[in-house]
Amino acid sequence: MLDPSTPIGMALIAAVLPLAGAVLAGLLACVRLGRFAHLPAILSFASASVISAVVLAGVAEGHDSLSISTDLGTWFSVGRLNVSFAFLLDPLSLIMLATVTFIATFIAVFSAGYMHGDPGYARYFSIMSLFVFAMCLLVMSNNFFMLLAGWEGVGLCSYLLVGYYYAKPSAAAAARKAFLVTRLGDVGLVLGIFLLWQVGGYETNFDAIFAHIAQYPPASGTITTICLLLFCGAIGKSAQLPLYVWLPDAMEGPTPVSALIHAATMVTAGVFLLARCAPLFVLSPEAGLIVACIGGATALLAGFLALAQNDLKRVLAYSTVSQLGFMFLALGCNGVISPKVAVVAAMFHLFTHAFFKALLFLGSGSVMHAMGNVIDMRKFGGLRKLMPWTHATFVIGSAALAGVPLLSGFWSKDQILHGLLEAGESHAKYHTMYFGLFAVALATACLTAFYTFRAYFLTFWGNERTPPEAHGHAHESPAIMLVPLVVLAAGALFVGVLVDPLTHWFGHFLERSPSITEAHTGYLAHSNMIEKPHEFSWFVAGLSTLAVAVGIGGATALYRRGGPEKVPPALKGLYSLSLNKLYVDETYGIAVVKPAEMLATTGRQFDGFLDAITRLITYLPRLIAALLRPLHNGLVQFYALGMVLGLAVFLTVVVFRSAR
Amino acid sequence: MFNIETIRLLVLAVLFAPVAFAALVAIAGLSGYRVARRVASLGALLHLGMTVALAVPSVFVLMDRVGLETKAIKAPREFQPIFVPGDPSLDSGSYETTWNLFTVANGPSELPPSAIQFFVGIDGLNIWLVVLASVMTYIAVLVSHGSIRERAGGYYAWLFLLQSAIIGAFLSFDIVLFYIFFELTLIPAFFLIGCWGTGGGRRDAARKFFLYTLLGSLFTLVGIFGIVLTNPTPVSPNSPSKHQYMILANSKGQILFPKAGPVTFSISKLMQNVSTWNRTHAEKLNRATLLRIEATTAFEKANGKDPKIVQQAEAELKRADVEFQTVKTDRDDYKSLQYWLFFALIAGFVVKVPLVPFHTWLPATYSEAPVAVTLLFTGILAKLGTLGLIRIVIPLCPDMAVQQGLPVFGFLGALGIVYAAFCAYAQRDLKMLAAYSSVSHLGLLVLGTFTLTAEGLTGAALHMVNHGLTAGAMFALIGFLAERYRTTDMNQYSGLIGRFPKYAFWMFVICLASVGLPGLNNFISEMLLISALFTPETTQAVGYGFGVAAASGIFLSAWYTMTMLRKVFFGPLLLPPQPTAVPPRDMQPHEWVAFGLPAILCLILGVFPQPVIQSMRSDVNIIVRQTDEARARLETEKSLSR
């Protein structure tokens, strides 16, 4: 079953290792060895990432389509719904697997230091391992139900980890919110899955469905509906408008959890889903446009909201939402331009983003660790002397996120911008819209650079200040926390330039994924475009560099000397809007949550009413009895009269009937 | 491999052993509650052992049933119970019994007499329910451990009697026997609520439960007799010595339609009869319609020709018309009768399930009854209703189930999913929340059932087991708090993770199973039920609305469950005043079993559900075959009448 001689067998072993880690960590807690619980987690992640790297190296060469699927038996199968434990190894899943396990390894190492001495140490590592396992399951799945298993699995683990500090009411609320908001999206996903099952010839495996759809294309309205329903799931999981509200609140968990959620697991699932379903989205330009518009709107809005946040982690959280918006912008171009460009750009950004976002979160975790769990930037500042390593790695991460040229974030963002521009220049149905989106993306890039460096300056520059919670002995974090920072910083610096712009390895490898080749075939069939070689455009690069320069320049000008907040008086209104998160949570509370609760209360009252009606019916016999009771008055004369009358009526009827 | 006679005895043992346990425990109860509960838990454990011993060979036989695909020509049209006690044949079984309880009338000597029989047996639909009943009773006995101290002997005795009656109804293949067991459940339930209930209104609740469900099932009784009387065994029109269920073609190719023979009470035979009579009527109608069309065309062609021919054609047309009208009246009469019988039959079951809006007995009952009894009610007693739908209503009124099922009862199910979820959210009491959550899940079950597809019926049969496990376990877990603090008011609890971490773990597992997390049991059955709503059979009939309602259940169940978990398990610690001097402790040994057993079963059923599905397949296909035929019949009639 798990045959290590085949690539997929090895990949499955890599996927299952974290599950073993989870079980082992749980068992360690049972035998009161919870303080060693980090070992199974770290070891399983590390070996999983080594294994996936080996698999990757083994299949990296070559140009043919790469897809190895395996079927480990039936999960459930009834009538037309046949679901098996089906797994798929292709460049898409392999890159995700390698990224997830690699990043998770270093987050686990960092956590071992960060969570040291916590009473829930074993619980933490057990759930974290389960989290990584669920993500591996998600990316390795070959049908929608296995995908759903991983999908809900990451949802559960994020719920448990966000609510890790269970006694904190805010953590409890955030955990519930995360689970429920993503679940709302899942309703759409499930509907989409079953609609697809219906029109896809009752197939459940990806390759079979896509082949069936390619052969018997359904009506364009149907395919658009399906795409949008699937996208609903992605909106929830990947925190896009209007369901992004859970992600900023999810900061309530331990900081490494945020790193995990934002970088490797969870939020990337939606991007992966759309990349996996690229052959469907290629068929629907309307769905593509909506995906791109939602991505663009989210990117811009989240970028705006990140401007005025005082909580360092919250800035980073909104930046994740914004960067995910970028990925969906790219995915929305799929079909307008070749998926070989669009999907690859999205996946490339996901890949580079994983490094620098994990780095930034771990960096902020390091700050938080030193500041006695305070993360409000108003309470500290000027930490660059105090925490030189954290500072150095944080600045690299910030630069990469901002998209400073030559760093990894620059390359992936450049691909997305280039893709958008190309989509605008194409002759597809809604191509002019993509020009607008290109402008939005540029503006967002500028905002990104600004808020990232604002946060950086507020934390590390200016006068050295530490909060009272740090008890005056704020210090640099121990080596176990710094090593992951350094490794991830190296990644943020070099991984972008190494894997794609110089070698084009990433793109060429990903193109061998059947999802993308099939989508490409569909794209060629639907558009009569001649495939243009993807070239580096100095124009796009120049524009994006300019945007970044403006953003960083603005941040430097305002926050070079650290805090406190300086807002130009003209922008006070905008500032307060951004600070209050545009009152979105409050609006949702009034528009959705409260009405639902009121509906529930009404429902309960109505139920009492229903019960009253039932009771009323039970009084009916008594009522009839009460009506009839006077007849039995005990007077013989009355009975005799009744008899005579009755007899008379009876006789009349008989006579009339026989006479007729 | 195994001795069939022994297994037949085992069927009887599983059915009647609880009665013996009841007597034993009632006597043991005289020497105190400690003895009573020990005897009771040993008895329940023994019963579980026997059920497993019965289930293992049954499942092997059921999984290997061959040739039962819907499309196979020789596929049976009736339930084929195995291991029937009193089966005259020794080996694989003739799916009949000779044990007559009450002979109504002797028909032709070649035919078996019209008799109410003691006809019990195992098939794919009931074996898992029997196992479930055994498991849940064991858990119910375990969770009563600390809370029942007064008249414990009587309490456990009634519990066992309830179990016996429920298992009897599960196993019955005689419609009257089924009804007797179905009603017998009321007596133990009445006393358990009325005497050992926790609230002040327990007597009122017991009375309400008794009367409400009795009223529903009286309609069912009428329906049962209607069905029995209108579907006698068909006999061949030529030779009275032969009885068969097929419409015959004689050697000349003429079709011979059967005549009515003696009545039968066996559900299997009734299924065959219903199928034969329906096909007879439909076939006659189709032929008459075709003849009339032919005559009409002949008449139109003859127009303007020789007047003799015209006259002849006219006479022919008139005759065809008369023939058509008679046959049509016959068919319409049969159908309108079926229509009423369908609603009568289903009445008792929708109350028992319960389906919104017939659920109003449930809140009072669940809040007043002891936790263990609530557990049995939602875990297994509710399954009598859903099994009744699958075992009796759908097979015996297939045409009406196709025509009225989804628009009427599917709609109520869909309504129930949403409505009960909202009600559940607004509850302040854990027991009430679990009760409404149960109603919501059962709404999905009923909705899926009436899609009358293999996916939906299998999903429903599987969901019965899954829902029984999770909803039952949920009540068992609530019993943990009720026993320690004498209250299940949510506002009095907070932050229980810190106080009772082990208990919280099991609660989370069961809650997650209940919201349909993949890898746990409910996910599988919910996916099957929802998939059934996306099959062309369903979408052509009612569109996608029900599918959307069912899928919204995915969110709604998470909504109220997660809110409950946040209130009760997260946040700062808050506990009601403790009634005893010693602070309550986390999980006791018997609670490890009571919570761990269902949780582990949830996990197993979530990862490896296929053996269960496989063992149900042949029986589900039997029903699907009936309903597919009914659907085809109705389609043909519709297209011919145009």
C-alpha cells in the first residue's frame, strides 16, 4: 500500500508521517511525557519534507506530463456515488507537499522554543501535526471527497489551535468564528461538488471529471455556477471578501499557529483548490472575472485595513488577506490568458509568500516572546539593538513582502502583474476589466510596501521602549527560535530568484501537472490566441518597483523615527476608517448575526405556539363532550321525545326514498 | 461455516433475553440499587455479546448476496430476511416462517392460510439497528449508574423491556407483529418518563408523549389494515390451485391477469402483492389506452368510406372507450385508495421520528425524561419511525411514495433541517439543544429517504445507525453533567475544558461527528443523502431547492454546536453549585466505556463504512426496484394520458 519504491508511495509516507506524529504526541501526553511532545512533530515534519524533496528531485527532470495516481480501496460506494481513497501525485501536489512540510518543520522548531513550559504543550504539538497531516491529505487527494476530508480537517485544527488558550473569551470567540465563517463557504463548496458530480458523469476523481467535462461540456451557465460555488469554498478558506473576517481574529492562537495558518496550511487551500480545478475555470470567463474582481477587491481592501492597525500581528494578517487576493487575481486570469501563466503565477506567489509570511510571523512571535506577550506596537519600539537577529530577519521578510526587487516576493508579484496586463491586452470577453485590475494590483503593491515598512519602523526604530509586561529584561530569543528565522530569511531572499526567473524551473515543472495541461488544452480550444512565450517585462517591473519605492519612501518619511502614530490631518477620516476595520465586523453583526439570532428566538417561540395548537386539539374531545353533555339530562320525557323525533325522521326518509 | 439452527435461536435470544434480564433485575432490585445496576450492566453486556455473535455471520451472509443489482432480471421484489426462526427449509432459507400466531381464515388448501405470524428475521436494514439498540442500551445502563438510586430494579427492568420491544419491531417481518412491538414500546417509555423523570412536569410529559404517538399510530393501524385488505395474494385466473405474483402470458401470448386470493400479513408477501396489483392495473390501463388510440385512428381513417365500416369502427371505438373508462376508474380507485392509505400509514411514523411539525411532544418529553431514556429515545426509538418508512410505507405504497413523498414529506424534512436548527440555536438547555439537533438531522434523513434512490435510501439506512450513535452519545455526555450538578442549563456552565479535560475530549469528538466532520461517521451518510438530492430523479421532480436546504444544514449544525461548545467548554471556569460535599471528579471507569465506545464506533464507521453499506445494498436495491417501477409506471401513465 505505502510502497516506498514508487514516488507516490513515498509521498504518501510523507503525508502520513505527521499523523503518526500527532498520535505519538498525544500518547506521550497520556504517559506524562508531554514535555517531549515536540520531538515526534519535528521529526515527522522533517522526515516528511526530506522525503518529499527526494521525490521532487526524482521526478524533476523531464518534460512529459507528470501524474501518478493510486487508489487504496473504497471509502464508500453506493449506486452512482463511488468514492475511494484516491491519491494523486503531480507537480502541483508535490510542490504543495514540499512547501507545507518544509515550512512546518521550521515552525515546529520555533514552537518548541516559543511554547516551552506551556501546560498544553503536548496538545499543541499533537494538533499541529494533525493540521499538517490534514493539509497533506488535502493536496494529495485525487477526488473531491478526500479533498473535503483534508479541507475540513484543516478547518478543525485551526479551530482547535486558534482556541488554544481556551479560557480566554476572545480566543474562544475567534475560534468559533474561524470555524463558522469557513463552514459557510463550505456549503457552497459542497453544492458545487455535487453539481459537478451530476454534470460530470457521476465521477468523483479529478481526472475523470475533467475528462468527462472536456468531452461533454455542460451549458456555460451550469459551469459558471459550479465554478462560483467551488469558489465559495475558497472564499471562506482563503479569507476573501466577504468572508475574510475570521482571519484577522485568528491571531488569538499562539503566534506560530498564525505562521502555520498563513503560510503553509489552511489559507492556501483555496488557492490550491482553484489551481486544481483550473480545467473548469478555463471554460467560464464569467467565473474568472468574478474571481479576479473579488481577489482585486480583497487585495485592495485588506491593504487599506492594514494601514492603521496597531497590532503587529494584525497588520500581517491583513497583509495575508491582501496577498491571497493577489493570488486570486492571478487565478482569475486563467482562461483569459494561458493557465500556464495564470495558475503558475498564483502558485509561485503562494510558494514565495509561504517563506516570507512564515518568517514575518515567527519574527513577530519572537518580538512577542521578548515583550511578555504584548504585540501592540504602541507599547514598544526601537528594538533593533535589543533583538539584532530578529531585526535582521524581519527586515528581509518585510522587503520580500513589499516586493523589493530581486527578493522572492518581487518575482512572484511581477508574474501576477504581468499576467494581468497580458489579460488586459488580450482579446477575450472582458479584457478591459483586467486593465482596471492591473491598476488595483499596482495600488495594492504600493500599500503593501507602505504598511509593511510602517510596522517595521514602528517596531524596530525610534527610541527603545519595552512594555511593563516584559519586566525590564526583554532579550533576544534563544537559538532554537532564531535558527528557523535565519533559514526562512534565506528562503525569502533567494528562493524566488533561484526557482523561477533564472532557471524557469518552477514554471516548467508546474506545467507538467495534468490540471494545468488540461486547462491549457481547454484554453487553446476556446481562444484562438497564439501562445506567446512568457518574457520578463521591464515595463511591469519598472512600474512595480516604482510603486514599492513610493510605499517604502512614504513609510520612511513618516515612521523613520518610530512611533507614535503620525497621521496627516487631511487623512484623519480615512485613518479612523482603517483603524476601525471599516466597521465590517459591526455591520455583519447587525446585518447577519443579530437577525439570525432573532430568527432563532422567534423559531423557539413559534415552537411553543405549535405546541399550544397541539394542546388545543387535545381539548377538542372534551369540547365535544361538553356540547353533548346537556343531552343526558336524566329526564325520561326528554329521552322519549328524542326517540319519537328520531323515529319520525327515520320513517320520513324511508317513505320518501321508497316513494321515489 | 456456522449452524443455521443455532443462529435462528440466537435471533430469538436477542429478542427475548432482555425480558429475562428485566425479570432478573426486578428481583435483584429488591436488595438495593447497587445489585440492580450490577445485574443490569452484566445483562446489557451479555446482550451486546449475543448481538455481536448474531451480527458477524449475518453480515457475512448479507455481504455476499449476489444477483441483487437493480437491473438484474431475477432480482427479488420483496424483502428476504435470513435466519428466520420457524423457517421450514434447513439451509439458506425460504424467507418464510410457519409459526402462526393467529389464523384469520383458511384459504385454498394449496395456499398458506391468512395468518398473523411470528415472522422475525435479519436483513441488511435491521441488523445494524439491532446492534445499535444493544450498544445504546448498554450505554444507557452505564450512564444511569449514579443518577438512578430509587426503585432501581424497576427502572432497569423497564429499560430492558423497552429494548426488547424495540428490537422486536426491528426484527419483525409481519406487519401486525411489527405494529404490536411498535406500540408495546409505549408502555415502558410511559413508566420510565412518568416515574423516573427529572422534572416537575414529568407525568404530564409522559401522558403527552403517550397520547400523541398513540394517536399517530392509530392512523397507521388503519393504514395497515387497509393495505392488507386491498392487497390480497393474487392467484392465477385459470387454475385456482396456483398462486403467483406475475402477470402471466399464456401460450397464445394473451395476457392473463390475476384474481384476488387470501390476504396476507407478511411484509415480504405484501410487497409482492402490491407490486403485482400495481402492475396489473397499470398494464390494463396501458392496454386499454392503446386500444382506444387504435380504435380512434381506425375510426378517423374509416371516415368517408363505406358506412358499414364506419359503423363498425364506431362500435369498436365505443367499446374501447367503455373498456378504457372501466379500467381507468379501477386504476384511479386503487390509486386514490393508496393515496389515503399512504397518509394513514405514514402518520404514526412521522410522529415517532419526529418530523416537523409533528415534533411538539418531543421537547417536553426530552426535558423531563431521565438522560438514559432520552438517549434511548433519540438513539433507537426514533429509528422505529424511520425504519417504518423504509420497511412499510415506501414498499407498500410505492406509487404514492414517488408521487407524494418528496413534495410533502421531503418538504417537511427540508423545513425541519432549517427550522429545528434555528430552534436548537435558541435553546438554553443542553438537553433541548441536543433534542432539536436530533430533529434537524432526522429531517435530512427523511428528505433523503424520499428521494427513493439507492444513494438516498442507503444514506438513510446508514444515517439511522450514525445518528443513533452520535445523538445517543451526546445525551450520554450530557448525562455526565446532569449527574454531577443536577442541571443541564447552559448558562450555568463555562470553561469546562479546564475542569474536565478528558470529558471535554469525548464531547468534542461526538460534537464533531454530529456536525459531519469527514473521518467520522455522519459525514458519509450526509454526503450520501445530499448526493441523492442531486440525482436527476430528484432534480427533475423538485429542482435544487432541497439540495440547498440540506447543504445549509452543514453550516447550521456547526453554528449551534460550536456556539454551545464556546459557551460551555471555552471561557473562564463557571460551575453550578455542587450538590455534594466532595467535588465531582472527571471521567469514572464506567464513563470511559460509555463515551469511548460510541466515539470509537463513530471513527470506525467514518473511515470504513463500506462493509455496512455493502451489507445493506441488496435490501436497498429491493426497495429501489419497487420505486423505480412505480416511477416508470407513473411516467407511462402521464405520457399516455396526454
